Amino acid sequence: MQAGVIAVQGDVAEHAAAVERAAAAHDEPAEIVEVRDSGIVPDCDALLMPGGESTTISRLIHREGIAPEIRDHVASGKPVLATCAGLIVCSRDAKDDRVDALGLVDVSVDRNAFGRQKDSFEAKIPVTGLDDPFHAVFIRAPLIDEVGGGVETLATVDGRPVAVRDGPVVATAFHPELTDDSRVHDLAFFPEREVVA
Ligand code: GLN
């Protein structure tokens, strides 16, 4: 499998390591490519949209012509894992003029809303599809404040959705790439298979 990490900005290396671990658990060879230009996404079987700064990521993927390729990737049913800033960029509405949201996940988000309460925090949370709770790291995390009818909520904190699935896209307000546990990457990229811990 060829997995592309949108690498215009954000925590790219951590995602690459996590997807390699998830693929290895399924004896699936994974080739990771860093995406900074157009023309690479069409060859990818799976995509990662990392955390970072959503306004910067949004500006660069539009400027480089990567944004329409990500939309085509999802339209053809191929998987995406979007985390934190990635979730903001993939949302329907980020309520910020500097983010030209891709509308790939039918949620609206409030940037940094969790962060206003507490800059960062960690929580062990149950996630649909995983046997044991996941250690979730939140850093200036967005709050998902509206969820469309076709969106499945996979995890909540204080009754708020923090992980969702909309078709081939799994999006999290937290950073699954920042722990050694690659089960959320597994859930996103191998949806037909049982998650390997
Ligand atoms: N709050 C950041 C943003 O709006 C995202 C933070 C993160 O990815 N850790 O882009």
C-alpha cells in the first residue's frame, strides 16, 4: 500500500511511523510518501492529514493544487485519516475565513475550543471498533459542534464527539500519531479487518 502524508506542515514523521506499524501488523508492506506537490495523491491508496496549523495547511494545499486531488481520493472511496488540524481542514465548516474547508467530513468545528478550556490534556477513551480504551493526546484541539446525519461518532469526551467516521474518512480531534499505539491508523486504513493491538 502506498500511504501519502500531506506534508506541507505538521507532524509528518509520527504519522509515517504509525502507519508503518499498522501495516506491519497486517503483514502489508507500506510505502510512505510525503506530499508537498500535486501529482502524488492520485497514486496513493491512503492519505494522512496531520495535526499542525490548519490555516497554514489549508492555504498550502489549495495553493499547490493538492486540495482537489484529496477530494477525488475521497470520492473514489479511498481512506483518509485526519487528525486535529487535519480534521479542521477536512470539515464542512471551520468558521474561520483562513480555512477553506474541504467538506469531506460533515461536521462543523470550533478551532481551539478545547484549547480554550485547557491547552492540552490526555484521556483514556473508548473508541468504537477498539477492544481497549485509547490513550488520546489533545493539543489545542478543535471542538466538533455539529455532526451531520451520515457521520458515525466513534468516541466522545464529556459528551462531545472527538473521533468520527464519514465514509472513507476517519477524523480525530486528538493525535493518535503521538503514542506508540497505532490502532486508530489501523481502524482508518484497514476497515475490513480486525484491529491488531
Ligand atoms: N488548533 C490548531 C489549528 O487550528 C490545531 C492544533 C493541532 O493540530 N494540534 O490548526
